[in-house]
Amino acid sequence: MSRRLAPLVLAAALASAVAARPALAQAPASRAPARPAEARPEPKAQPRPHGLRVPVDPSRVRVDDGDTVVVRWSKDDLETVRILGIDTPETRHLEHDLPYAQAFGPEARAFAQGAFAATTQVELLRSSTLDPYGRTLGYLFLNGRNYSVLAVRARLAAESVTFYGDNGLPAEAADVLAAAKAAGPLPFEPPHAFRARMRELSKWMKETGLEAEK
């Protein structure tokens, strides 16, 4: 499919194609193996309004990848939102030691771009805490529909509730779990496993003086 297609058309086509695709032979089980413990700083309290849906102008939302967006409230007020309930395949981010994109990573980002481009109403439901990196944790609703559920149903996101809990938003988390159960096995490696491999690769590349292709 041409990359010149409008995001909405691309997202719709990807969702249909991926949903209809049979599970690949190498597809992992729908529940990923336990993740290795990682040393992370303690999360901080969310300073913005939380526990209620806050309206967001759709034109102020920029998609970073399938599970992260940036809301530009004003010129000097940018809020990075790590979308709760899901973990999507990774896109290339050299600054995060991801020298290469994961399979289905660009497709997950295109799905998000299309979904947000098509919506006329966006609402943000924040958790009471930030993530360890200072990002907002929250669910986004597009015309009243939970984006995390949409991404899971399209088989472009793994559910993350099993590993991180409901973050104080049990109803939304339960909806994601139900969608994941219905979606079945996913056609990509668990994103956390891919990130671990890329960190090792990135470390080796730096030690040997290699650079990823621009």
C-alpha cells in the first residue's frame, strides 16, 4: 500500500487486513511471558486533573507511535501521554536505543494516525500517577470509544494490564482484557522482548562504532 494514502484510509485497510490475517506460525501466545524486573524510579503524582474525562481538541494531538501521543495544550505546554492498557510494536527511535523498527510497528503507528485523524471528539482519562519517566498515563477515547480497545481488536497491540495492573481505572482495563481475549494470539514478538534485544544490539553497535542506517 502506498505511503501516500491518507492516514484514515491506511488505518482502515490495515485494521481489516490484520484482523483477517490468520495467526502466523511463529506468533506467540496472547499472554507474553513474565517480564524481567527493571530498576525504575518511583512514579510521581499526576499534577493535572485525573479520574475524569477531559476534552482535547483533536488538532492538538500528535501521534508518536501506536501507544504514545503528545497533546499540545499551548505553545509551551506539551503533555506526553503513554496510553494505558496496551503495548504496541516499536517504531524506530535512536534516542531510545531502538535502531530498527519492529515488525508491525509502522502499521500500529499508521493505525493510530488514521484513528485520530478520523475522530471529531477526543477525551483523555488520566491515571492518578505519572509513569516513571514523567509521562501521563491515561486512556484516550475517540468519539466515545476506547482507543486501546480499538488497537487490540485490530491485533496491533498487546494488552499490558496483566503486567502493570489497572492503574486505578478498573472498568477501562477490564474492557482491554476482554478485547485481548477475543483477539487471540498476536502476529508479532512481545514488544518488551523486542526492546530488550534492541538495547543489547544498540549497546554492541556503540561499542563497535557502528551506526544504524539513516
